[in-house]
Amino acid sequence: MKLATALVHAGVRRDPTTGAVAVPIYQSATFQHPALGQSTGYDYSRTRNPTRSALEDALAQLEGGSRGLAFSSGMAALHCALQLFGPEDHVLLTEDLYGGTYRLVDRILHVPCTFVDTSRPSAVRDALRPNTRAIVVETPTNPMMRTADLAELAAIARKAGVLLIVDNTFLTPWLQRPLELGADIVVHSATKYLAGHNDVVAGALVVKDAALGERLAYLQNGIGAILGPQDAYLVIRGLKTLALRMERHQANAREVAAWLRAHPGVERVFYPGVGGMLSFTVAHVALVPQVLASVRLCLFAESLGGVETLITYPTTQTHADIPAERREALGISDRLLRLSVGIEDSHDIIADLAHALRDPSAAHGA
């Protein structure tokens, strides 16, 4: 079955009683046992819920894994994965990653870690320690859009005997399947492209190894940061149009990136040529508040991956928890804006950006 077809039928479990085409929402905290020592497979919704199971099975299928786990957020999913490691274990992470991930590992969990340029396999290899247990990779990175050679990183991880954990939020299984390239765990903020409509917060882990999946399921059940049935249903619904949406996001992003590169008010565009995310630096810092106040179609809001175009200022939003000097060193300057290109007509997106990037002096006839 082709992936586009699998997406349309994601999570479908034909109800033998009613024949319902859509996945039912099992809004139940607990489930009746047939008799002592017997179970339907569902006991308590923190452990398993039929709607969540349908989503988890779909995610495993789409990523080419053996087990999927759905969480209350992407950060909850990553938190669960990091619970595989102890206080003496060392973790390598992409240096220019999402600020929330930095906050989790550095300020909350205090994970012994090294931030490294994962677009350079040699840098990853050199940063390994005897107690390194995992390499955590964003590709493309948020917000600088650097890409990593996952097959090469997987070879490094295998040789070192460490796990390769890949955040696939930006590209989704429609454009990138990390498990097929050798990754051990795939992480998603399913809030973003998987659900795709800015109406649900969710996260996911997908693994290929069944034993690793069991360990993570045990941790998920113990921690309890599971996805509720209503939210699971919304993610399933979003998956059905993922192929169509990602193609439109990507086509629009390519057009917008090309237009931005030619604009005199834009110094540099960061776009790897794939997916719907891009960032750009404006020529003067004064343009930042002008753009954010002037956009009308593009919404000044956090998050990404929904059908609407969103514009974000990493310095004060997504990457505010990263120290200023570190942000600057990574290229996350006070002139950088991030754009999640939506599925509107590209001409309308460009027209809105053209209005926002206009020369104020020209507008007053100077």
C-alpha cells in the first residue's frame, strides 16, 4: 500500500457492530472485565485506550516502526524517551534545537549533555564519551534549518552502541522516515504537521525494536502523560490529509523562499528545499516589529505546521530560554524570523509579506 493511501486509512478499525467509518472516540476512563483474570485488552485509559491505540498503530505503520506511543505533548514524548537514561549517562544533542528541548534537558532534567553540530558527522563522532547513551537530532533544525545525514549518524551510533533519537516533526513520515535510515526512536510534536490544524496539542514516539517499545510504554504508563481520546481522534483526522497538506506546504514554502531571497529587506533565507518551514533574517532589526505588527494573513503566533501561515520571533518566543550569547553564536539573531508556511494561495502569502516588509519611508512619499 502506498503511503498516501495508508494515510487516508490511518487508524481505521472497522466497527463490527455499527460499521462506523470514522474511528470512535472511546471517552471512558475504565473498562469492564469479563471475569476474574480476563480482560478485553483494555483496563484503564492511562494504560491503553482504543482511540489512542488506533492512533499509535497508525503512527507505527506510517513511520515503519513496530510500536507507536501517543503523548499529551511533544515535550512529554521527549521527556519519556530521556527517562531511559540515568544521572551518570551522557547525551549528545543538536546544538541549534528547539528552545523547549534545551530548557527540558538543561534546566529541568539536568541531563549531562553536549550540544553539537549534528550536520557534521565528524563533530558528533568527536563528541562521544564512554558514558554517552544517545544522540538526539533535529533535522531540519529549529530554527536554522540545518540538515543531518541520518544514515551516517546511525552508523556512528551503532558503532558506539548508543541510541539515535530523531525529531521528525518538521518533515513527517511523508518526507523523511528516520527508522528506515537507522534511527532507534522517532519523536514528534504531533501538534504540528501530523494533526495539522492548530486545534490540538499532542506528541508521539515511534520505535522499531519491540523490546524498546515495551520499555517506553512502561515509562509512559508510569509517568502518565498520555493523549486523551478526543485529542487522539483529532490527530487521526489530521493524518488523513497529511500527504495533500505537506505537498502544498512545501510548494508554497519554495515559492515564498525564492521571493524572500530577492527582497532587498531580507538579508538571508534559511530553507533546505524540503518541507514547509523556513527562517529569514531581515536587513535591519527595526523591521522585526514592523513585520510582526503589519502581517494580516500570516499570524504572529507560536507553533507551526498548521494550515494557516504562522510567523514567529525565536528570540522572545521559541528560543527565549537559550542564553543570548548562545543564540547569537548559533545564528539565532534578533533579526531572525521563522515562518511556518501554510496552505493558503502562495500569492496571498507573498502579498502579505510584501506589505509587512515595505519601506516605511516610501509609504510616506519620502
